[in-house]
Amino acid sequence: MTDSNIEFGDIHWLMDILQNIDVGLVVLDRQYNIQLWNGFMESHSGLSPQKAKGENLFELFSEIPKDWFMKKAEPVYQLKTRTFTIWEQRPYLFRFKNYRPITGRASVMYQNTSIIPLESINRSVDHICVIIYDVTDIAVSREDVMSANKTLSELNRTDQLTELASRGYWLKELDREFLRCQRSVVPSTLVMFDLDDFRSINGHYGHQAGDQVLRSVSEGLRQTLRQTDQVCRYGGEVFSALLVDTDEDEAVVFAERVRKMIERMDIRYGQQSIRATASLGIARYQKSFTTAQDWLQAADKALYHAKESGRNKTTVYQPKAH
Amino acid sequence: MTLTPTEVSLSEDQRDCYQELTNVAMGQAADRLARLLDVYVVLPIPKVNLIESSDLHMAIQDAETDSAMSAVCQGFIGSGIAGEALLLFNDTSFSDLAALMNYGGELDRYGELELLMDVSSLLIGACIQGIGEQLEIHFNQGHPVVLGQHCKVDDILKSGNHQWTKTLAIEIHYTIEHVNIDCDLLLLFTEDSVAKLNNKINYLLD
């Protein structure tokens, strides 16, 4: 066996590997004509190397935006540097269809590509190699994680029992509104209210009946709201509402509407009919508040006053200075 | 994975040598940028340091203000020497960057991603290649990973749980004349690469 035979054998193996490797390999010349087209490319495009060779890349694959691709490829010729594209930029370079009917969950193959310079004997770069990686699984699972995160953050924003905003989310909105109020002359008003003697409803009808009361009140509340009002279940049987662009008088109208709505409600739990009432406290934004917490406390004070003075009532917070 | 018992070290001579090496690589990178984009890149003196993993955060924060940033990371490996290049952009740079790269499209999130990828290919590639050529190492580069767009450093380095304690870091602050482009390139080698790199450097020092 001579040396040249061995070399010939080596090249034969290399060709076999190129043909069978599970990444796409395309060699392009300076005019972007295809010079090499490996087995991966043939399999996914259905185009044989004989058909592809010598053809212009952009004429054969109209899905490849010429300007975009040349922006990535020209530095490779000019600077002998490698460039890369990732699926986040463009999902694919070549539009290859999903080829896995059972485990493939995307309609197309997501691709990352590397573009590398191929030096000729005189060290100039007259050819480039485009390497195509199938990253569909990575892309799909990344998109799954993102949509799961979105669902989680939505779950975080709602109270599970009543489907009103959660306390955490609402408090953030309150902080934002507080900052806006500090800069603005348009007033906003806070309403806090709580169901009277909720403990005895729980004690008398059971906790599940109590939950039904909370759900019914929340449903009624949703129908009473304007689009800009932000309501949450603050905790237990306490609710709070942030009424943007609303002065005290308008807030009183809102609060009374809520109070009467609850008073009139006939809440059904199984065979039983449950009635509830609520006490409400109102506090308009005051320049003297230094934090959103002060504002909350003022509304809480008004609520306490409504409770003390007989329940099923609305009370407005009076700043001490007056 | 086995832990290397050898302490990572860096002598003054070695530090100078790394600095020189990076200078030359950056000179080449700047030359390439000049040819491609017709701009003059201001070459600063690169900072070469051994940093502890707990300092990584600070090293980056040091280079940047606390404004929003975008970051791209790319791994490289050759002759058993491996590392990652981290490119950090101050978000205020994008419109100037677009003008520089002749990017005509809209500067939305995708437009910015395109720019990030193009610029990082150029800067990281040129620098890695320059260092590799001098040390006669052929570095293979992995695919760039976008660590974040418009985030704080905390979000970019959220993992925090690094598998190393102390390693070699080369930090380059790029600025381009007459335009508001402000980016930092941080090359971080793996802990066990440092001894091998030092060996290569010692050849140059002899």
C-alpha cells in the first residue's frame, strides 16, 4: 500500500463524515454560488448536490434576505473573521420544515449559523463556509419557559379566590399612583372596606360559605367598577380600591354604591341565603403624606371610624390640621 | 470535574506580557474596524488582573454606570485553553452604533439585537483571533448568547454560582472617536487554562 493510497482513503473518510454529520455545511464562493452542499442540506432541502452546485444562493433560496446575509458574510471575506447568527435574530436561514411528526413541536427548523472563512493557498479568502445547526429543541423549550413565566407572573397578579388583583400587585400600583399624585394636581382617592362581622358568617355557615360570600362580593364589585379603578382583596375580608382621577365626592358616590350593592345582595350557598354588609373608609391623597403607607393608614383610620360608629357605613378621612 | 490544586498566579512580567499581547490584538481589531467601518477606534490600555469570582460583579459594575445595559457572551476554546468573552453595551450607544454600522432598519428590540450580534462578532472575533495568532492557538468560537437586553448587571450575571474561585481577566474599554459608543469587552479564562496560558506566555518572555 502506498502513501497516496492512504491519503486517498483519508479523503474518502472525510467525505463520508461531511456527508453524514448532522449539521448543515455549505461552501460559497465570492459571488455566493454554492460550491459544496452536504448530506444534511440535501436531506432537508430535497436538493441534490449536483443540482445545488454552481447555483446562486439567493436565487435558489428566496427566503434568505440578501442584504441581511451579506452584512454577516462580507466581514468574513474581508476581515477573515467568523460571524454568527442566532435564532433569536431570525428563526432560520434556510426554511426547512419540521421533520419529526412525533417529537417536533415547531413548524420549521430553528437554526443557528456560523460563517467561517476558508483560506486558499495564497492566504486570501475566496470561499466561506456556512455551518447550520438545528436548534429547534432549544428554541422551543426557551419559548416554553417564557410563556410559563408569563403565566406565573399573571398568576402572581391575581388573588386566586376572588380573581381580583393580588395585594402585592395592587400595592405596586398604589406606589406608582402615589408618585404620580406627588407631581400632579389631579386627585386620586383610596377606598378601603371590610365585610361586617365576617367572622360570624364563617362561624354560622362555615368557611366555604364565607369563601362564597367573598367571591360574590368580588363579582358584584367587578360590575361596579370603572375601567380605571383598581381593586384588590387586601387580605381576609378586607378589600381596597384605588380610584384614579377621582375626588372625595365622587369616591363617596362609588363607596355608597358598593355599600348598597353588598347590602342588597342575596348570596346563595347551597340551600342557604346569606346577607352581608360592609363598612367603608375613604381617604383622598393629601400633600402631607410622605409615603403610600401614610395614605393607606388614612383610609384605614376612616374605615375604623365607620366600624366604630355603627357599621354598614361610609366614612371620609379628615386630616387633623382641619 | 477535578479541582486543580495549583494556585492561579500572575507575575508582573506576565501581566505586562498579557497587556502587550492584548494591545497587539486590539491593534489588529482596530485596523479591521477601520477598514470595514471607516472609523478610528481609540485604543485604551487593557486591564489585566486576577479576579475572584466574587469580584466579577464589581469588575463589571466598575466599568459601567448603573444604567441599563445589553450584553452578549461568547465562549472560545483552543489547545485546551478556554474562556468566555463578555461584551457589555451601554444602552445609550445604540443610535450611534446603528449609524456606524450603516444599519437602516428600525431600532426596535430586533434591530438592536442585530446590532449587538454584528458588533460582537466583530469585536470579540477580532480580539480572540488576534490573541490566538500570537500564541499560535486556533480558537474555536461557540455561538454568541444574548445575556440580556436593557437590564441591570444583576440580571445579566444572575447565576452568581460560579464554578471557579480565582482566574485571569482581561478588560478592554472600547470607545470610538466622535461618536457616543461605549462598550466593554471582558475576557475571562477558565481557572485551569491560566497555567497553560502562563506557560505559553513564558515562552514569549524567554
